Amino acid sequence: MHPSPPSPSMEADKNQSMAPTASRRSCPSFMRTKRAIFALSMLVIVSAVLIALGAANILHPRSDVSSDDGGGAGSDSSTNSTVPTDDPPTITITQNGITIPPGDWRPENSSRIADGTPLRIMALGASLVRGEFSTGDVGFRQTMREELTGTLGAVVNMVGSQRFGDMLDNDLEAYGGNRVTQIHEHARRIVPRLQPNLFLVHVGSNNVLQHRDVNRTGADLFAFVDYLLTASPRAAVVVSTCLTNTVPGCEPEILDVNRQYRALMRDRFAGRPVLLAEMHPSEGFPGRPQVADIGPDGTHPTDYGYALMGRIFVDAVRVADDLGYLRRPVPNGLADDGEAGRANETSATAELPPTATPTRVTRTTRATSTVATGTATSATASTSPRL
């Protein structure tokens, strides 16, 4: 018997029963297509983000990270030079506010205070270095010298063409009212002869008080310090920022000059024996002269403020010693101890190398300037500005 052909109604039922099956087969294909498009879109987005981060140097490894020893002689220099970066040089600031420039400079003939290295110190600046308006006109120098000799056990000789203040070792190179370029010129006449192994520089307030070259005070200081290191090759230099100032209108420019000085440490003094002693309270370090420690003229500190300055300089000398910046001074006949032989002196004599022939020697007080040639002396009124 042959089967009878399906009726039209049966064909319709069959087609209706097959329609859902075809629909179910097309759904997985559509979903797979959507997932592929989504995955491709995410891949494009992630790739774009990675490219952007790489262009911004965020994913680049740092090449200037070194061990705590500052990358000394025992470090592997190849690890610090494989990936160049545009990161600025890194300075170090101690907890006492002493800024160390980038690099790990240390001379081959470095010598420590503990090994008996004498400090032949030249203090350079203007009336703040002279200590004007302090008791005995000793300023920060007496406190500093006492702590260097007492606490650090250093042998100290303060040197310079000037003598000022009621202390035995009172030599210095400081002139009231001097701006940076002016004390630079004075230094040219005396530094080559005395060859200090340590300079203390506090200068810049007169640029502000006289409104002269404030925008280039930092550049002038760099030229000055560069000269000192060239003229006295065994020397280290401690520069300080300017004190806070209460003269109306001056403090903003004081802050500007200090910013210039701090930038020099990062940008110009890398690998050189230069330290910056922070004297201004703006950076938050303790033991800085505050507004209350500035005298009535708005510029010169009280005795207490001067003593704070002296201790800050001592902190800087200690850091210089720890870093190995110090070297023995050039032997030129100057005594190691600046007080030796002065206790019973009857006249003020400049401390110069024995080969020099002094023709004019000055001993100045705040009110008078005494000029001595041989045994004759005469007193004349001081004409130095009081700033």
C-alpha cells in the first residue's frame, strides 16, 4: 500500500512546528557577534589608554632611583643610565633644613674634622654678617665659633681683610650695605691670598632693601659662588637664604630671592661642594628666626635671632663634614687657630699670609674706623651704610 500524500493542513502544521527551531538556531549566532564586537571595542579602548600613559612617561621605569648610599663608588652605574628620563635632578633636604645639591661629589683628599682638619672660615656678606646691632657686634659669629670648637671639636680660624666685634677671632669679609655683586668684587681682592677652605655666605637682603637687581639676585649669587670655588679650589661653600624682613613691602621680594637661591641648588650646583642653610621660617623648619626675633629696624635680628643663625650655620658645617666636602686648607703660613697669639695684642692687625706686606690695616667698630699703619693710629668716623 502506498502512503497517501500529506494534506495541506498537515503541511501547515509541520511548518509551524519548525519555525521556532530556526529561530532558536539564529539566536546564538547573533549573541556571538555582539560579544565579539564588545570585546574588540574594549581592546581598542585599553590599547588607547596604554598608549596615552606611555606617552606621558607614567609607565616608564625611573632611572634615578638609587640606594641610600647615594650611588657611591660601590654602586652599579649601568643601572642608572639605561633608561633616560626628563625628571629634574633630586635635591636632599635634611631635617635641620640644610639643602644638599644633586650628585655625590666628594674629593679624593677629603678630610674630616675628627681627623684634625682645621677650618679656615671666611664669612662674607654685609651688616648681618658683621653682626651690627648685636651685643658686642659679634652677631652669629661668636655663637657659631663656640659651637664649632666646643661641640664639633674643630680648630677654627676666621679670616678676612676686616676685623669687627668684641671677640678675639673677629676677622671677616663683610661690608654694610653691600649687594651680591659688590661683595663679589671685594672677595676678588682677598680670597686668592687667604685661601679659605670654608665660605659662609649670607647676602641678598640689600638687593631687596635697595630694590636693585632683585630679579637676578640668584644669578648674581651663582656667579659669586662659582668664583669662590674657582679662586679657592679646596673650599666648600655654605650659602644661606635671607632672613624674614619686616620693612614694609620687602618680605615678598625676600621670598622671591629665597626661591631663586633654592632653585640654584637643584639646577646649577649639582655635583659641587655647596650647601644651602635655610634661615627663613617659611619652610617650616624649627629654630629659624621669626618676626619676633627681628629688631626694630626690620632687618637685623636680636641677639637671640643672631644666635639662631649661628646654630644653623653649625648644622650646615656638620653636614659638609659628613658628606666629605672638607679638605685641609692650603698651607700659606696662616695659623690654624685664629685666637692664637691674640689674647695680649695691643693693636689691631689684619691676618694675612706672611709673604704679604700689609700697608693699611683696619679695625672697625660700629661708631669708628681705626686705621693703623705700623705703630701710628688714627680714628675716623665710619662711612659704611648701616644696612
